[in-house]
Amino acid sequence: MIPEDVLAFFDLKQGRRPKAILNVLVGKMTVSALFWGLEYDILEYLNFWKTIDTTSFLENVDRAVEGGFLAKKDELIYLTEAGQQKQFSCTTPTPFIKKVRLDEAINLLLLANQVISEFSFKNNRYIPVSDNLRINVILKNWFKQLKSRNHHTTDIVQKYTQGLDELLSQLQQHDADILLSYLPNHVDPGWTIDQLAQAFGISKFQMELKIRLIFSKIISDAVLTKTAPFVDLLNSTIKENVMPDSTYQTWQLIQQGKTVDEVARLKHVKTNTVKEHILMAAILDSNFPFDKFVRFNFEIGKHPTEVDFRSIQSQIADITFFDFRLIQIRKIKEQQNNNGNR
């Protein structure tokens, strides 16, 4: 990793904490991690890169500060104008991808391409690119269903190729070239990330980021447009909800009319735990009914994260931190909906 790699996650005007960025990337599902992900407007990256080298990321943030690409002020990190010139330009993940187990979906697509390619050459003596039992079982069942619907080899290959072409057509030509080079097939095992990085003149980190973004795009397209035969392959990687299971269960009970105390008793948890789940729902649910939960109405200002809870508490004695955080979340969402990235 090089200092320029980390610049994509920082902003000229908004100071950010590197560890908070990493919490989002690796999918840390706590109220604090999600709150700062919301504030930084990077929740699209939630659980996007579980295997990222966090130590190297933090070391290169420090190097970027030393190099003048980032600036540190009051423990917050800002992108500098010099850093903006070096910033790696890339898209953001599609919102839908938060509901997908991305690494599993990528591995399924890689293995599927290999299997179909080898099948087209009538070759059954090869080493699969994945040795993960779950991946292999899912792929085997999908391929079995595919063969049951298409009895001839040419039909299966044609169906797969047609679907892949549809997905590739939604990409920029540059990205389609990268994806095709990366996919394993009968002729070659696919280019490595190192090889692709060298060929396209970017760092290994930037290439892996780009590949993940490309996959997030085609996975979202395949599922949302029901592109055959990929949608059947990827359905098993989609979670019912982006919230953790326990949080989602809590939120369903609350929506059914249960009170915080009732949910706490039903689930044998503390009331504060239920409130944390509600806050997580407020962050992650785009249709969260704030009016139902917000007890106080006051102007929190243009920069809600800069307002101190104790200063508000001195004015409203019975306000709780739950109330305060809920108001902050609502304000941040309103600003982002009205103005885009702040």
C-alpha cells in the first residue's frame, strides 16, 4: 500500500477519523461505527472490504500526512489540495450491495466463469479456483439446475454468455476489460491483481478497490434486473436486511407495536440494547419514522456532530442520549437528502 491509496476515503472540507472509516469498510455493526459512517456519507462501503489491511491503511494515513496529502487537525484528518490532485478517482458502491455478502458473491462469479468455460471445452479435469465448501456446493446446485433447463452444451454456454454480455454492456469499456482479464477460464487462470495493476498503471490497492467496485456493479445489476442465469447463482448471497439479525428482529417487533420494555422482556436483553437497535434502524432504514420516536424538537444547527450533548442537556433536563442521537441522525439524513454530500 502507498500513501496515495488512502486518499479516496477523505474529504477537503470534512475532517474524518481513519479508524471510523475502517470500521465501515470491515462491517463493524455498532451504533458508533454506523453513526460515523452516516456522518461521513460512506455507508455504501459498509462491509465492503472485510480483508482490508487495517494496519497498513493507518500507517499510510500517517505517511500521507507527512507527505502533505492529508492534514491533521484536532485528531481529524482532512484531504489537502495536494492530496486532491493525487486522489484515486473511482465510483462508490451501489446502495444495494450492502445487502450482499460481497466476497462470497465474487468467489461464486469467479468459479462460475471457470466451470462454464471448462464445460464448453468438455474438460472435467481442472483445479477449481475456490476450495470453499459452501461456495462449491452453491455452484454445484446452480450448475445442476442450469443443465436441467438447458439440455445441450451449446444452450448452457450461450445462456451464460448472453447474460454476461448484458452485464458487461452496463460497464465502461475500461472496467469491462479489467473484469474479463480477471475472470478465470479454460485458456488461462485470469490475471492476478498485481498483473492488472501493472498493466493499468495503478497500485495494487487501487486495482483491488476498482475490481470490488466493478463486481458490486454487476452483482447489483444481475440481481435487480434478474439477469439469467446469474440471478439464481447470486440469490444465496443476499441478506434479508442490511441490519444484523438481532437488530432486525427488534425493529420488526417495534414496528408491530411493541414498546421498548416489551421487546426487552421478549428478547431477554436490556432496554438500552433495544434503544441501540432502534438507533441502528434509524441509520440504516431509509424509511425510518422519526416522528414516532423523536420526543423533542429543537434546532441542532448545520453541523449536528459538533453539538455537545451536555450543552443540550443543560437546556432540556429530561433529554436522554438516545433522544439526542436520534435528532442528530435525522438532521444528517435531512442534509444529505437535500444537499447531497455535505
